[in-house]
Amino acid sequence: MTSTFPNSAVELYELQRVQQAKDRGFALFPVAAGDNQPAFVYSIGMAQHEFPELLCFCAPGMESATVGLLTNLCETLIESVSRFGRTDTLRAFCTRTITAKDPEVTYTPQLLQGDTYWYCLNNYLTRAVRYRKQLGLPQVIELRHADVPSIDAVRAQIMLAAS
């Protein structure tokens, strides 16, 4: 019997998240803030349920609350897809706002398309793409809110800083 070991702690963490996505239906990747970009959290594994992955940028200090929000949303969406089907669930989700409390934040789901979608996959959901053979190639819904810029605004800031 041959065993393979991860080459790094990061790879081990990624493999654990993929296994969690297979076992639980999804997993989350929180990413710390960097130069010219806020922290963000994204899901992997939602494609297994024929639902887009979720991406949400975080205001400073809101990383833990954002993980909690996305955990609740992923669980609810998986249950809704199995009960009501992908089309009805996706339509209902994308046409409503979501309000979280304490602090109160209103999120607007936005299905990413075109160049913004590809930019997101290549620059933010890298692990979701890396494991697409195991978990499905994702569509992506960004949860936008007033406390942080959207992916398009973050992209513009990075492009301006580079010039």
C-alpha cells in the first residue's frame, strides 16, 4: 500500500477542507486582508449541490461573523436546493437581500458573469478551481454590502495601485 503525504501545511489544510466539503456538503476558506484588498471568505463544494459558490468580502474585524453568516447560508441553500430545486432556490436567493444582525448588515447577492467571473476564479476562488474535478466547476455569487467594495471595485483599486 502506498501513502502520499501533503507537501506542506497549506496543502494539508486544503485537503482537509476538500474532505469537509465532501462530507458536510461545503467548506469555507477565510482569507486575511492584504495590500489593497479586504479580507474575504469563500465556499467550496456548493457545486456538488448544483449551486454557485459564495464569496463575501469582510470589513475589518468581521471575518468570524462572515464565516458564521456563510455557514448558515450554505446549510440553508443546500437544504433548499434538495427540497425546492436549483432554479427556484437560485431565483429566490438572487432576487432578495439578506440582512444579518449584530451588527446589522444588508447583503445583496450578485451572480458573477463574464470577465468578473473569470477574474474572481483566478484571483479569489483559487482553491475552488483547484479542486473542481472533485467538487465541480463553480459559478459564483458575491454577497455585496456597503461596508466593503465589490470585487469590481477591489479589482479597480489593485489596477490603479499597479500603474
